[in-house]
Amino acid sequence: MGMAAAMATQLVLAIVLGFLLGHWMDGLLHTSPWLTIVGVLAGIVAGFVGLFHLSKVMPK
């Protein structure tokens, strides 16, 4: 159960951080919504890469 919570938390945090960083950069550079979209996509990719790595160390 703990590993499932860690995996869900990692995925959600990666996406939220990608969104926040993209949204912040959009505000600085006035490129809305492009950097927000890029940030969310990067967060999704980072989250799934993290899930892949966690699944490799998960006990069987």
C-alpha cells in the first residue's frame, strides 16, 4: 500500500510542478498557454519515468 501511495504522489507532484513552472514562465515571457502546456507534458513524462523507476525497485 505504501508503494502505491508513493507512486501516485510522485506522478501527481511531477504534473503539478510542471504546470506551475510552465504557468510561471508564461507569466514572465507572455507566451500563454504554450509553456504551461509544455510544462504539463514534461511533468507527465517525468512522472511516468519516475513510476517506471519505482516499479523496478518494488518488491515482488
